[in-house]
Amino acid sequence: MPGLDEFDNRRDPDKRESMWLQLARYSQLAVIFPAATVVGLLIGVGLDRWLHTTWLYLAGLIVGIAAGFVELIRSVVKNAD
Amino acid sequence: MPEQLWVTAILNRLFAAPVTALLRAIHMEPRHPQAPIPNTFAMEVLVFLFLLALFLMLRSRLSVERPGALQHIFEGAQGFIHQQSQEIIGHHSEGYTPFLATLGFFILFCNLIGLIPGFESPTALPIVPLGCALCAFFYYHVQGFKHSGVAYLKHFAGPMPILAPLMIPIEIVSHLARALSLTIRLFANMFAGDMVTWVFFSLVPIGIPIIFLGLHIGVSFLQTYIFILLTTVYLAGAVGEEH
């Protein structure tokens, strides 16, 4: 099994990110998913009130969850590059 | 009357009437017409005045031959932000450094002011981090439009035109979620820092709270760094060359 140093050396040394940069990036992952879900739900509830409908909150919630996944996968893929 | 810090009381004594009149002019009724300025706003004004005074003093003392300690500190901080934005955004990042540095210093001093007895951190209430996050949010979108014009809207449509109706709402929500996540992270960390110090202060008033005040200083710097870093990452997404 490759050691941590060996794993690190495989990357281009110029592109290696500092520990703090990684910490900041990964701390984002914990918050972005619930945040997207809540934003989606809030937009849905807002649209429901505005348009006098009763189902848009569910659509908003689903879009929010999808957005959370998109953002999550996007940042993980970017970090894995 | 709400509980007021001494700075808030002074501001309210001086400006209560015009502020209440201004709020009523835009059809907002303040909860306490005698004291419309909350502690949070008073602390923000204090941080603003402090930063203004600090930078005016720094400006008058700038020296190429014999830079003072203060100049060294701020040149170091500015250089750090500049280097980091260059690393993330690319070679055309110079124009964004002033905004990032200003936002960083404002958030840092808002976080740290709570350590001084008689003051409180404005960032421990959600409204101030929300303001900062919205500043960052609008700034990176405006810069995105400046950089690529109307073509910036293509970012929201996703990689394939056929997926655009699905991707546009998802992208809008995910961009708004960025603003919310910036807000919540800063607010929650500063609020938790204040609470932990307060709880331990009420349990053991001597010695132990100092440890938590130290922790609060660390968290203040770390959260400022994360806020600025994420703003830089979002800026890079909006103005980056790879898109």
C-alpha cells in the first residue's frame, strides 16, 4: 500500500494544495448539502405562497437535494483532480 | 428598551431620531423608536471606524526605506491574500485582491472585537455574516458578467443544451446555497465560540475561560480564512479560464 508521502508525490508538486486550503475546501462539504436543501425548500414554499399552489414546496425540496448533490459531487471531483 | 452596550447607547442618544425617521420613510417601523440602532450595527460601525482610522494611519506612515511593524503586518496579510488568489484564480487575479482583503479584514475584526470586554462580535448574529455573504455573492456574479459578458449565463445552463431546463433551477439553488453556507458557517462558529466561553465562564470563572478565549481567537482567524478562500474559489468559478 502506498504511504501518504508516496501518494502525495504522484501529484504535480506545484499543484499540491496546502493543508489549510484542503481543510477549507472539505469543511465546505458538510454545509453545502443541507444549505442547498433548505434553499430549495424555501424557494418552493415562497413560490407556493406567491402562486397559491400546494405542491411547489415538494418540487423545490427535490431540486434543492439535487443541487446539493451536484455541488457536492462537483467539489469532490474538483478536489480529486 | 433593549439591552444596550455603551457604544450602542451613545449612538442611539446621538442618532435615534434621524434613524427612526429614515426607517419610517422607507415604511419600516422600528421595534424601539427610542433605540432603533441594535448592538450589532453599533459594533459594525465601530469596526468600520477602527479600520478606517487604522488604514489612514498606515497610509500616512508608509515608507519604502524603513517600513514599520504595522506596515509589515498588513503587507504580509495583503501578500498572502494576493498569492492565494493568484494560485486559485490565475494570473489576472490582481483586481480582486482589494475586495478580498477588505472583506477579510472586516470579518476578522468583527470576529475579534467580541474578545474585548464590553463589546460583542457582530458576526455572532446571522444578519452580519449574511450581509458579508451577499456582498461576496453579488461581487462574484458581477465580476463573472464583467469577465465574460452575457456568455456568463451559459454557466447556469450546464454542459448540454438539452439539460438546460433541469440545470438552470439546480444551478440557481446551488449558487444561493453557497451564500447560505457561507453565512451559516461563520455565524455558527462565532456563536458557538461565544457560547462555549460563556458557559465555562459561568461554571469556572477563573482560568478556564482563557483557554476558550484562545480557541475563539483561533476560530476567528480560521473562519475568516475559510470565508475568503471560498469567496476566491467562487470567484475563480465565475471568472476562471477553464469555463
